[in-house]
Amino acid sequence: MMSFRQFAKHLVILVGLTALPILSNAGDLGPTPPKAKMNFSDNSKCVKPIADIRRNHMELLKHKRDETMREGVRTKDNSLVECIDCHVTPNKKGEYARFGEDEHFCSSCHNYAAVNVDCFDCHSDLPEDAAKILRSSNNPHNMTEGGKK
Amino acid sequence: MSNSNHTNTYRRKFLAQSAAVAGLAIAPGIILNQVAHAKSDADKASSANRWGMLIDTNKCNKGCTDCVTACKTENAWGAGETHSSEEQQAQWIRKVTITDKQTGHVQSLPLMCQHCETAPCVDVCPTGASMKREDGIVQVDKHICIGCRYCMMACPYKARSFIHEKLELQKPTAPRGIGTVESCNMCAHRVDKGQDPACVEACSNAQHGAMLFGDLKDANSAISIELKKHGGEQIRADLGLNTGVRYQGL
């Protein structure tokens, strides 16, 4: 039989252990994604209400991807390219964060939530303006724009 | 008053006729193309069209690789795959030289996905990634491609390649990445906007005009008229694939 003193000791340890992660994370306000280039419209910051887009962006993107890829629909609504163009912005020095870095819009949350996405295996993680410059400067054998010899 | 009305009517008719004549005379292909391509961004690719290409091997310049370069530029391949061997590297389009051993006649032609009506690559794909759009464009849906490369084996034209290494800085219009198969998609993103594929445009810019792009289902398109008049062969016609890419002078 456990004495009251022992019980109290265990209780303190238990409460302490439970509180540890909460305490150690005190001051962590969650991911801090960089600001988008601009508001989508006067009434709305993004293409959908923020709560909706945070929860459902993957569904919207997936729906759009099939429409574009398989049916040739080329509207800008819910297009990944449009997301990247608006959300992936340079820092004060004019440098772009790449996917995987906490400063990149997508990975700022995805790193935090430890959710892995494969989008950027195939899609560019930068707006085309920025990608174009890197494409020509990065690679001495580059045959694409800018690097064309 | 009535006299001036007469003049106006005459003038109007004359202008209308000369405009029509000029339009036809300058560039019948371009004008017909624009009409045929008319698709808004929201429209789906339609089975009312079938996009095709006609390549005149006699006009194709032997040393010229402008179509290949244009394809590389448009779709950002051919660079950056530094860890892949030459056999492994992407090849959406290539120049092929054929020599007739008897006569010594040398021919040069661009070879790419032939956009078959009954495409073997689509038949064999276990996931439905290798697909044909309603308008006849054959392509890989890399979202569901598992990289088995069965389609590469099935293709009689060796038109497909597999990406062996991690890539970056792809074009927004041409996503491509490790573990997936790819091939010419007739520049679907350009076709959807009413433009010609990059290779066709480059060939025309180089003043060779060996490549013609258009709608095979539209009897009035430049490509249909030319095919009706002079015909166009399929490579490996014996396979009965009804290719969308046809050749003249083979």
C-alpha cells in the first residue's frame, strides 16, 4: 500500500512530466510563414478564407491538378503555380528560400507539422522569374534560356 | 447621294475581298490554326480535335537541331541531369539520320512521341498515368506514375525516358521529377493557348518549315489539306497505331 507521502511524490512527478513539453515550448507561437506578395482581393487575403485554405489547400490543388493535367483546363484558380508566384517571396536581401528551409512558405508549416509533400520533386519551388535566373547561373552546361550557347 | 452610296458599297466589297485574299495569300496555315485552336482557358481538351504533326523530311536540314534545342528550352530538359549517363538522360525529341544502303540517300528527321491513337504505352500502364487526352495528346500524368517503365518498353519509337535523379528549377509549364517517365506532350500547355509546339515554331523560325502542326479532324486545317493532297506516312505503319505524327519523303 502506497503511503500518502509517496502518492503525493508520484503525483508531482507526473504533473511535472506532463507540463514539461508545454513549458519548454512556451513562447513557440507555431510556424511563421512569410507574407504573401499581396492580398487576393479587397475582401479576401487568399483565394479562400484563411481557415478553409489552411485546412483544404491540398484538396483544391489535387482537384485542379487533375483538371489541368488530364483535361487541359488552364484557369488560374487553385493553380499551384499561382500559389508559388504569390507566396514564395524574397527576403530583404532579395534571396529566395528553397523548399525544405523554414523560411520557404510551404515548408514553414510543413516542417513544423512534419508533413512531407512530394510536390516539389517535380514542380519548381520558386516563381519562374527567380527560377529562370538560377537556371542560367547555376549550371555551366545549361542549354536552357540564358545559358544557351 | 445615290452615287456616293454606290461608291461606298463598291469600296466596301472591294476592301472585304482584298482583305480575304490577302489573308489567304499571306498565311493560310496561321489563320486556319488560330480558328482551329480557339479554346479558352476554362475549356477542356475536346475530342472534336486531334492534334497532329506533319514532318517533311526533304525540308528537314541535316545539320540542324533547332527543334531539339527549342524543346529543351521550352520544357527545361537536357541540362541539370549531371549524374545520369548519356543513355539515361532525358530525350523528348531527337534527330535521326537514315541512310539508304543501296542508293546512299541520307535523310534526317526529328523523332519524338508519335501520339498514337491506340498507344501501346497507354495500354500497358498499370496505374493509368500514361494517358491520352481527349484531343489525342499522349502524355504521362506524373502524379500517379510509379516509375515502372513498362511504357518505355512498350513504345516502338523509343520516345520515352525516365528521370534517374533529383531535379530542381523546372518550368511551371513542364513539371518533371525523379522516379517518373516523361516524353513529348506536343507542348500541351502551348497548344491549350492556341500556339504551335516549340519545335514547330523553331523549325519555322529557322526558315525550314519542315514541321506542320494542326488539327487532323478539321478538314480545312493546313495539315489536313496537305495530308489529303500529298499524303503522309506513319513510321511503323504495320503496327496499326494511327500515329498523330506523320512524315513525308521517307
